[in-house]
Amino acid sequence: MSQREIAYSEVNDDIVRSLVVTGRNYYITLAVSILVTFACFFGPWFYQIQYGIGAAGMNHPTVWGTYLASFIFWIGLSHSGTLLSAVLHLTNSEWRKAMYRSAEAMTLFSVMVAATMVMVHVGRPWFVHWAVPYPNQMEMWPNFRSPLMFDVMAITTYMTGSIIFIYMGTIPDFAAVRDRTTGWRHHMYVLLSLGWRGTDTEWHRLHWAYTFLAVLIVPLAVSVHSIVSWDFALSIVPALHQTIFAPYFVVGAIYSGTAGIVTVMFVLRKYMKFEHLITKLHFDNLGKLLLVMSLLWTYINAVELFTGWYSESSEEYEALGFRLFGFYGPLYWEMILFCAVAPLLLISKRFRTSFVPMLILSIAINIGMYTERFLIVATSLPRQYLPDAWGMYYPSLVEILIMIGSFGMFTTLFLIFVKIFPSVSLYEVKETLPEPQPKLRTQSESGAS
Amino acid sequence: MAINALGLFDAPSSALEAAGELKGAGFEAPEIISPIPIHGVEKVLGKKKNIIKRFTFFGALFGGIGGFALAAGTAVLYVHVTGGRPVIAIPPFLIITYELTILCGILATVAGFFLSSRLPAMRDRVYAPEAAVDKFAVTVECEDSEQFRRAHEILQNAGAEEIRELGGSE
């Protein structure tokens, strides 16, 4: 590996430094993202709560808008973190070790933002507990036949699983940081590390618990985005009522999530000074994964168009025609350019190992993927069976602001995370380094190999 | 009161060797504290039982049964027929079952991990902070000073950089 020259203690130093030493740029970025969150997310949301859901551009027949597009986007972005980390853990991929922690954090915070988007979308978030099955004075129970209830169960499970997965993996690192910090940080890490010592028994238990969690989380992550797709596919709306939707969403989710990881890795590498931990190797591997996902995604898009055309049903034709050449047509072609054409550059190894081009591509892919989610809601509902039920949807200012604000919220959460959680896994990076050998001794016994 | 001998090593291989010798000399349950999981511990200190898998299995089983019971039970409690579909509809309820299987499996795995690794620790235990950075510690509980002397000797012969005497856990 390219990290051969690093000593164990240097890894500790680097990570503790990333937690304790905070530059001015960090505070400025944090302040800006908090400001954006309040100005663009909570402000407009408060306005919408005060004046009613009419503040958003959603109306009959397009009762889903950018809130749901953002919801799918954030759930999608969440996918590669925990999923990728779990799959790579089960397949013993060494290169996962320097990057999985921040990928998992990305998962966690995107799921949180996604859950908040649902609150925004439902209009009356103070009734959201009605979706939870608990005995109540109305003697009413949620309808478990509804895909919306599948969502509630899946996302709750996913959020719980992701929190536990990232926390369990960090316990040894909390312990390592605990020994090196003072003051309130020390107290916090004492609590978070739960008294971890790193005994052989503890490592053994952690290994098995972590492996079982990984085994449980892989099918969970696949189910979550399948279920999100069924919110759409189980309706009878043309262009949504398709069996390909579940794999389409899962592939799209992993695709945008991997692109998200590339973006986050770039930022961590550059601004947390992890140049020697996050290397070209990681970008190369992530690039290959992105390329595969992009090809899969393109294939599924082609299948979607083909089955629509092959169905010979007029409403399907209309919906697809509207998507490709209607009002939002240019957005469709932008999506194809960003998500299907541009990623072909990844065939070149030189491109995959160049940091800035990878950053630009990863952002472009996510812009394309957001567009995809927007098109799914904004081009299918306006064209349903009867032309007199057609109608257009334009996002209102409140919706656009909340969409921007959701990025601010994600950034804020992530910035807080990098100062509390060691953003690179200490012990697993050490595992990738050559094992320390005993120093040569003058004593007669053997042992120095 | 028991005392603990703790030897610090700079390489996992020497720590393993020391732990093996301590075990061979009749010391009960020597422990290795290390910054990374060491390969080959089981060969030296014996195979460890893995009880977490039981937690995972029964947790998941409970979740599966509970999940279906939740969906079917509440549907029966408040019968609301829509579109002529059955009250207890198998395909959608299997999704709820699936999710709760995983949820309870995860929670039980965590419970199993905490119980079997005795975390969170409520009192101080033998520990060397260096073993979270780049040292490998071998600790063993000694009943008296004579035993401690023997442990000290074994650790020293195995090449310990430093040997500490620590108060034992009551």
C-alpha cells in the first residue's frame, strides 16, 4: 500500500488533530451553513406551516413536488454509505478502511435530512406520530397495506441501523481519542467509548457483532430504496407504474451515493489534511464503482423507455413524450448528459486518479440525479389518463429555498460530525499498515521474526 | 486483594508469545489489550464462544413474528376493507415483517455485543492508554506477590518494554 511509511502513533496524532485543532475556515463554513439552514430551510418551513401547504406549488394533479424529489434524493444519497461500507466489510476490501466512517456519516445525515423532508411535505407535521402504531384513544391503527407505512417502517429501521452501525464501529476510536483529550471533550469520549479497553475478548465480540450488523444492513439498504420506489410504482400513474422501479431506484441510489462519497472524500482529503490516508487508490476504486453504476443506470433508463414504447399504450406514450420533449425536456437531457454520458470519462484511469476532475464529475452526477428525482414526480403526475385532468407543476419559491436549505442542513450536520467522530477509522487504518515487528534484542530467546 | 501484572510490548507477535507462556505457566485468563484486533489470538488463548449469533437469530425471529403480528393484528383490530382486498393481506404485510425482522435483529445484536463484552463498564479496569496507540499489553491477574514475581519474569523474558503493577478489580 502507499501508506507504508506511516507509524501507528501518527495515525492517532492525525485523527486527534482533526478533532481538536479547528481553523478559521471551519468556523466560517459552519456559520454559513447554519445561516443557510435557518434562512432557507427553517424560515420558509415556518412560513409554510403558518400559511398552509398552499405556499408550495403542489396542487392537483401534481400533489408531489420538490419535497418528495428531495426526499428521494437524500434517501438515495444515504445509500452508498452504509451499504457500501457493509458490502466492502463483508468482502474484506482493504481500501474501504480509510473512507467508510465518513461515508457512513453521510448516510446517517442524509437519512435525517430525508426524514425532515417528509415532515415538510406532509404539511401538518404535528400529526406525523399518527404513522406510528401505538394504542390511542381513537382506536385507530395505521394502514400497513399502504406503501407510505412501508416507508415509515423501512426508514425508521434504516436510521436506527445506520446510527448503530456507525457508532459500534467507532467505539474503539472513541476510546483512543478519550485517552488523548482533556476537559469536556474527554468527558464526552469517556461516555461515548463506554469503557472500551481493546482486550482480545472485546475485539472478538466487536468483530462478530459488526459482521452480523453488516449482514443485516445490506438487505435492509436494498429494501429501503425499493420501498421508496413503491411509493410511486404501486400507484397507477403512467410512467410510474413499472416493475423496473425498485432496481431502478436502488441503482440510482447507490450511484448518487457513491458520487456523494467522492465529493466528501475530496473535501476531507483537502481540508482535514488526510492526503496520506485518502489516496489515489480510493478515487480509482470509487471511480470504477461509479462507472459500473452509471452503465447500469443508463441501461435501466433505456429499459424504462423501451418498455414504455413497447407497451403501445397511449397514456404511456404521452407521459414519456412529455418527459423527453415537454416543458421539462431540457432537464431530461441534462440528466442524460450528467449521469450517462459524462461518467464515460471514468474509463480512463488518468481521469479516475485526478482529484479535481473527479470532484467536478461527482457533483455533476448528483445534480443529474437530483434532476432525475425531480422529473419522476414532475413529469408523470401532470400527464395522467384523461387530458382534462392534466396540469403543470412549477416549484414555488418556498420549495426552491427549502431544497437549497436541505443542503445547508446536511453540511451543518456533517461539519459537526467531523469534530466529534474521528472521521477516518483509526484502528482500521492501522490494520492496513505493516504490523510492528519486535525490536532486535540481545536476549537469547527467539521471537524476533 | 489481587494484583495485576501488565507488560507492554512493541509488537503483536511478542505479546502473543507472552500471553501463551503465561497461559502455559498456569495463569488464568491472560488478556491482550491492543490498538488493533490481533490475528491468531485464538490459537494462543483458546477459541472464544460466539454468543452474539444467538442474540441476532432470536432477535430477528422475534422481529419477524412480531412484525407480522403487528400488521395482521392491527388490521383485525380496526377492520377497514379497501378495494375488496383481504384484511390480512400477505404481500404487503411481508414487507413489514421483513423490516421488523431486521430492526429487531440489529437491536438484539447490539444487546448481545454489550452483554458479552461487558460494556458499558461501570468501574475501572486494568488498562494501559499506550495500548490504544501503538503498544500491545498483556495483563494477568495474580493472587499474591509470589505469583506476580513469576508473571513479571515471564513478561520480561518475552521482551516486555515495561512492566507495571496495577491494583486488581475487586
